[in-house]
Amino acid sequence: MKNWKIIVVVLLVAIVGVVVIAKKRNATSAPVTAADANSTTQQATADSNTGSQPVAAIPKLIDLGAGKCVPCKMMKPILDELRTEYKGRFDVVFYDVWENPDQAKQFAINIIPTQIFFDASGKELFRHEGFMSKEDILAKWKELGIDFSGPTGQKSPAFEQLVPAQEDKRYKDAICYMCDGDINPKTLVTVKTAHGDVRLCGPHCYFIMYSCLTEDKTDFENKVTVADFDSGNSMPLEKAVFLVGIEASGRPTIHSFIDSDAAKSSQQKIGGNTVEFSALKEGELSHKCGFCDRVCYPQDAAKVIVNDIQTWGCCSHCALGVAARTGKDIEVHERDRLRGEPIIVKTLNGSISSLEPATAVAWFGQRKKADGTLTSAGCFHQGFFVNAENLKKWVQQNPYETGRQISINQALADKMKLTETQITNACKIGQCSPK
């Protein structure tokens, strides 16, 4: 009997030990909840026995995603860089909600990835759904009143060039009104206006201008002359015969001739197809930007997919504008302006949901107006780049360019802020007049 009591006591002690160990294990491995965002530091009070020092509370960024989610995987190197570069300034925490689904419930998220910003006291300041670039994360902290600039983790400011690296000494009449390119006298198109001549580098730039005019276009073509490619002499636009060829890139070339015999003579030398003005106009107006309605060549434009329907963006920024104009999620396929590498942007509810590559940035071409304020330099001066290094090299190769580097997130956000009236008027030209 005595032995039996000893055995019972031993068993009870063992059971209690197992329970204690299990509780400790659960406390260690339990998923972090939203309430744990308050625990941004260790205990701030010193332990008098160990002499440990208090740790100052710091802000926290929590990213909720999944290891196999595409935009989440694109976030990983960004989070890793922030965690290293800003260690001790703000915490960076990642939770895989597919492995720990309770996290999604605890933080009440709708999609992944979701980034949640907390201040040093654990108060939620802001949350963002979808992919978020490193630049936008740091910009958001600053917008929230938390600036991490300083010696530790200091990053170089985004690249900008607001004054041309080289003075443009070209004669004004030698510069195309639309694209700012050089005018070849043999492809010159001239539009007569009450304010003077508008000079364009070729028929395609003419049709770009024509497509975004807000003035009455009745009999507009009567104001337009083109240069005969053989002699350089001007002739009425509607009476010219055009030879349309194709460059190696697939982009059309257009030469104007005084009559069909001259056009066919050139055709025998360089190939191509001869067309009358009406046929040329129909072909030129067949592809338009899904945001601003300017005509464009697919070879020059960004491809935009909306609900499995393909349209175009005459520039990278207009491509993003399709999301604002339609109110729908889009997928943009653009090319790096320096080397042509592919860049893919996907949106969700007006924000970037994924960006490939994650290092891609945008160039916002701007010019100073007479009053010193900045305005857009136009569609011909915008672009995407796979990284900031390519952007800088492109600007160096184009010394007349002015503007600044921005994130693609910001480029989209700028478009999403536009009103319906602003979207309607985007890229439009009023009464045609020279610069």
C-alpha cells in the first residue's frame, strides 16, 4: 500500500512537469498576434540584478505574405535590405499567413502581401495592400512623421536632373513640335496657324498631334503641307502620295512624294507600299493610347491588358493611367528605355500588386515653366527602367532631358489621383500654336 502511494505521487509530479513543459513550448511557438505589435522592444526597465540597460522603443513594419506568393517573393529582398540597413531604427517582421493562417485573422488582412506600419508605442499608423517598393516604404515613414534620414542607414536621394546637362543650341525651327527630335527637311510637316507655323519631324508626329487636338478639325488638313522627299519642296498634305516602309524593329517609315510616279520610283529602290492620304490616315489612327487617346505605334508603346482585352499606353505613365481611366486592374508590359529589358507591372484596387523586376523605377520627365514651377515634359520624355543605374545612364546619353526618378508606385498613385475632367483633358492640345 505504501509503495502504491509513492507511485501515485511520482506519476502526479511527472504529469505536472509535462504540462509545464507543454505550456512553455506553446508560449515559444505561438504565432504573433496584432497585440504583439506593441512589443516593439524588450523590457524598457533595467534588471537591477543583471545590470541590463533599457532598450528604446522603435517603430515596426510588419509584412504579411507567403513564401510562394509572387509579389510576396518580390518583397523579400526589399524587407531584407530594410532589416539590415535600418537595424535599430525600425523593426521589420515578416509573417507567412499560409503557414500561420491565424495571422491573417489577427491582423484582419484582405490580400497578401499587406504591409502595416506601427509607431514606437505599437499604434497602427497605416497599411498598404500589394507590392510596395523600398522607396515607397521609406517615403511613407516620412509622410507619417517618422524620418530615418541621418548617418546610419542613410541612402542617396533619388536621382534628378532639373537643369539640362547640355544647353540645347539647336535652331528652334529645326526641332519637332511634338517629340523634340531633329527635323529632316525631307520629311518636314508644317501646320499653318494664326500664330505662326508648327513644324513637325514627319507624318507620324503630325497624326499624334492631330489625334489630341481639342479644336474643331473640320478642314484642318487644308492647313497642312508636307515636304516632297526627293526635292524638299512643300505640297498640300492631302495631295501627296506616301511610301510606307518597315524598319528592322517593325516600326513604319513614311516618305511623302509629289505624285505616284515619284513614289513608285523610290519604291523600286527601297521597297515599301504606296498609299494615298486617306489610307495612310486610317492606318495611323488605328492604334490609340488607352489613357489619353493619342495615336501610337505598338512598337513604341507599352502593352496594357484590361480584363483580357489589350490596349496600349503611348508612354509608360499613360499605360498606368489606364487603371485610372477604367477603374479596373491592369497589367502593363513595358521595356527599359536604355536596353529594352522587359518590365511587368500589375495593379490591384489602384495599387501595385506586383512589379518585375522589383528594382524597376520610373523617370518623370519635367520642365520648368516661365514662372519657375515644374510641369510634365510630355509623353516622349517619360519611361521605365529596370533599375536606377540604367535610368542614370539613359539621362547621361540624353543631356537635354530634365526630370526626376520616382517609384512606379508613385507614378501610379499620381494617375489615380486625377479627376475625371483631368483624365479627359490629359495630353490634349488646344488651339494649335507654336511654342
